[in-house]
Amino acid sequence: MSLSRRGLLAAGGAMGALAATAAQTGAANAAPASGRGRGRVRTGFDRLAADGYSLLRGEKVGIVTNPTGITSDVRHIVDVMHPDDRVDLVAVFGPEHGFRGTAQAGGSEGRYDDPATGLPVYDTYLKSGQPLADVFTASGVDTVVFDIQDAGARFYTYIWTLYDCMEAAALAGKRFVVLDRPNPVTGRAALGPVLDPAFGTFVGRREIAQAHGMTVTELALLFNAEFFAERPVDLRIVKMSGWRRSDFFDATGLPWVPPSPNMPTPDTALVYSGTCLFEGTNLSEGRGTTRPFELLGAEGVDRRWAAAANALDLPGVAFREAYFAPTFSKFQGKTVGGVQLHVHDREVFDPVRTGIALLVTAKRTWSGFAWRSDNWIDKLTGNTRVRTMIDAGADTDEVVGAWAEDLAAFRAVRRRYLQYR
């Protein structure tokens, strides 16, 4: 991954859009180290609205958002913007799960008129390239705004909705504005394997790490400079104020809205970048329970799995022998055995390493272990190495060590686009 001069200029132009408020943001970010519940974080939307939507003045605006697009007093930003004469909001674009969030994983709401505002809602899910550009053109917007809460993992699809919408906006000649929200699991580090572009899908379009450690505005800057250098979008970003890279979500004082039906709490996001790998196996990843991605299991799994995982003495986490009956998805209505993750020190917890350790120990302690027949695990990890190394008997350290060089290269590129300390 190389940094192009044209891409850097595009990123620099975007970062200069809010130059007048840079000093204010820098002062906020120089505040003391994070403490729970301090409530000092203002989202990109909060700052945009406080500035009277000046960045959008004179433009017909469409917004890509979902139920997480809320203000600090839990009003949806579309409901706030629609009656405000200072902004001309004419369209909404819904991602996976839909604008109002009524669809489960792998679904969307389609095209409809929003009953609350009368605004046309267009479906972006599984659309990209020229077909998505045609949607933007048909909507009549001049500027596309993006405001969705991310979960911090490469395979969480909203960042690829961001990617696809940026590409489509460039094709359609639309300006693109990204409003920032916190990475709920901090922005301290990138972790895990880096995707091989040969394995690109909607759960990972391009070569970023499995846990990217970035916010959506930082990702937008990286995408525009590194991946859209030949045709960058006219990009603007609106940063947060008060957020630090060491902040977990509960330190922000912001309300949590589940970004998707199986991401009910920030605790889910904490483990998700590791345990979502179980979607690529025949074990339940906890969908259909009140603790998705924290509960893992299958019929025939017993106490040996938890014992083997605990014997690794992984930092910051312990494993409880658990039994549960999913109400939907894998093993619906059946009682299965497995583990529940209990993160007791999130400062040292490594979700990706933990996910690999759980795959290794599951395969060694349960004779029924199998990968999904479509090798979905390769799409999630972004390569074949994790699957083939575990099948060959590699231990956790060997698997994790295999991506060290690629991860170091991504971390070097990532540093160029970080906007917060």
C-alpha cells in the first residue's frame, strides 16, 4: 500500500475544510486522560449542527445513516435536520439493517418514503459502483453525508458502505461529507491479519487490519488517498471534539444505540473483532441469545473447551463453561454447550488473539469442529492462512505471528490518517 501524491492532496484538502475550528478541537483533545462518564465528547453531527450546518449551505443533502445517527439527547439526526430551514435535506440512504433498523443480518428495508418525515429512503445495501452512483443521481442530491456508528472491525459492513458510497459519489460527481463518531473499542492499535485483496467481499473490500483502530473519518481519509487515488471523491470530514484514542465507549458520555440487532452493547463490540470468526465455523457465535459473540458453542461441546482456553492464560479474559439455547440462527431451539467470554481487564485484552485461541482450542477439544463449507472463514480473516495453519496443528502464537509483517506495514500507513491523540 503506497501513498500517492494526488491522494495526499485530496486528504489534505478534506482535513482543511474545518480549519477554522482546528484550534478548538486541539484544545479539547488536550484534556486529561479519559475517565468514565465525563460526557465531554461531541460527535461530528453535534459540531456540524452547532455551526448552523454551514458546511452544507446551498446544497441539496442526502444522508447515509441508521438508528445510530442520534444526538446526545437521543433524537435522530434526520428528525432534527428535516424541519431545520438551515439545511435542505432531501433524501436518506439506508445501509444493511435499514435506515430505521428493522432488518436482521443480511437484510435491508428497500425503497420507501419515511413515515415520520416524508423523505424518500433509498436502499444502498449490496449496491456499489455505477448502480449506487445512479441512486445518488436519481435522488437529486448535491452532497452525500455519512453518519453511522461503527464497531471497529473490518468485517462490520458499515465501513464498506462508507467505501462504496465514496466511490459512487465520485462517479456521480457528488460531494461527500463524513461525520465522525467514536471507535467504541478505542483507537489505540490495529490488530489482526490484513486482508488480501483477492479475498475482497462486502465483509472486507480492501487491505486493512481485522481490528483497524480507526474512526470513520480516519478510514475515509485513508480510503480516499490509498484506494481512490486515481479518482478521489470531493471529501470533507467533521471531527469529534473531546475524544481520545484511549477512550472506550463508556468514557464518551454518549448514548449507545445498537448499530445492528446483534451488537446490543459496547461489550459486544469489545469481543466482536475476534469472536465473529466463529461465523466461519459450525459453532454458534451466540446469535439468538442475549449475549451474541460473548457466548459460543455447539451440540456436543463440553467443559473441556473452557478448561483448554483458560489454560492459555490469555490477558484480560476468562472463560466460563456455558450452556444456552439460541432462539434463531445456528442450533435454533437446541441446547448447546460452549463458553462465555468474561473480559475482566479490557486495557490488555486482545480480541483477535483471543478469537484465534478459541478456534485453536475448539478444534482440539471437540471432534465435531468444522469450517463452514464455503470457507467463509477466509473472507473474515482475509486470507487462507488462518484456516490452513489451524488445520495443520499450529498453535495460537504461530497463527498470530504469521500476520506480523503485513500488520506492521498497515500500521505505518494508518498513522498518516489519524486525527486524534
